[in-house]
Amino acid sequence: MGKPSSKYEIIREIASQPNGQVTITELCSIAGVSRSGYYRWLSTDPARQTRDEKDRADFELILNAFYFRGYKKGARSIYMRLLHMAPPVRMNVKKIRRIMKKFGLLCPIRKANPYRRMQTAMKTNRVAENLVNREFAEHGPRQILLTDITYMNYSGGRCYLSTILDAYTHEILAYVLSESLEVNFVLETVNQMVIRHGISLDAETLIHSDQGCHYTSLKFIQIVKDAGFRQSMSRKGNCWDNAPQESFFGHMKDEIDISGCTDFSQVKAIVDDWMDYYNNERYQWELAKLSPCEYYRYCTTGEYPIPVYTVETAK
């Protein structure tokens, strides 16, 4: 059974044909709708057309936000992108979802990881205590830093990404993409972070990782100590102890496509672009609808970068 509005459209089309032999009453009876309902629907046609035109205009704004920087977005990400337009556009999430459904625009949905890898830690006495204890957002910016490595497969081979993420602002403070899994690229990630953000870090800063061999190595322990930071590690095989970092890798792999890359330089160009987008223009609902870099500036200056409006676009 179709929607009544679809049936009304058919009835109007048939009734508008010249020399029609079937009456409106008969058409309504055949379609299984009431005659009064058809005429009520007909009387609201001008308002419906006006609403459709408005929805079409709003859909163009949604479409622009959906494809911004080449990365598809869900309704909440679209909402935040619209807020960051010049001038800002306020359109509530319910309306965005309704218009997306109306015009068949599908949100990207994160796929479940079918092979969540358990941490294969080396048996060693150099395992640090779990000082973070899943308190990722209780201590403010630049206090809890999460680090990990992920594999990235492409048609030309495999490479490895090391990142350091601020658990409070979700900002990527440093990252290194490497063709080798040698420990040096993990050490370079720490060096980059110290060079770029050392002034905002202190002796209370924790660097939290899993118990992988890179992080239990003497070189990594020494570089963290030399930088004046404290070291913390997840419990063995427990991915939830580093959940924000795992989530970051999941979102990144959902949003970029490196399967067609034939060499390392192509992968690096894609990763560099996405990292810039993520830090500066990928807005997050739980970060006051700001990007990670915007949120850090907001936390440290108290200045909210989006003009405040009191009235949202109607549903």
C-alpha cells in the first residue's frame, strides 16, 4: 500500500486528463482513500509546494556541508559545519535528518571492526602503571596524551601511522606516517609533539599507550623521561583503556580511502589532508560543536568562536 499522498497524485493526474471517463469519487474508491481527504490534500498544494521549494534550498546547504573538504558527514557533523559557515546557518538536527531522508542523502555509518586486534604485548618488566585509569577528560587540556600505532593497507603495500592525541580536546598533537615498523618513527612522534606543543605541557603530563614493544622499549621510556613527562600504560589486551585513540583510528579509516594508492607518497598526501581537516574543520558534538583546535583555544581563552543565536531554523 502506497502513501495517501502518492495515491492523491495519481488521482489528480488521471482526473486532469481530457475526456476522463472516471469520476473523482470512483477514483478515490479504487485507490482506497476518502474523497474529502483528496480535496483537503488538493487545497494544501500551494503550501506544500512552498515547503518543497524551501526544503530544496535547505538541501543545497546540507549538500554543501555534507561534501565539505571531500569527506561525507552525518547529520550532527552537517549541523556543526553549517554553524561554521559565513554567515552561520542554524538548522536543527531533526530537520537535517528529515531533509536528508526526503532527498535520499545517506549518512556514512561506521562499520564494526571485524578483527579488533588484541594487544600482543611482550613480557617485560618495563610495563608502566595504568595511571590514566580511563579518566580521559577529567584533567583538562594537555594533561592526558594518548598514543598508538595503526596499520594502513593500500594497493602498493602497507604503512604505519603513529599519533599522539590530547584526550581532553581530541586534537592530534603529532603524527608520523612510516613505511617501516621500526621504533624510530614512534620516537619521532614524541619529538614532533615536544617541538610543536612543548610550551603547553608540564611535568604532570601523562603519555598513555598500550603495552606494545615500541612503548616498553628503553628508547621510548628514555625519550619520555627526557621530555619531563610521566608514562602510563593500558592493561594488557584491554583496548578500552585507550578508547579515544582507538575511536580516532576508526573514524579516520571510515572517512579516507587509500585502497587505490600505489605508492607511499600518495597515502601520505591523503593522510596529511585529513589530519588538517580533522584538527581544524572536523567539528565534534561533545566539543561544544567545535573542531579540536577551536576547542583548545576556547578552553584556554574562554572565547567561543561561533556567534550565538537564540532562534534556530524551524523544523
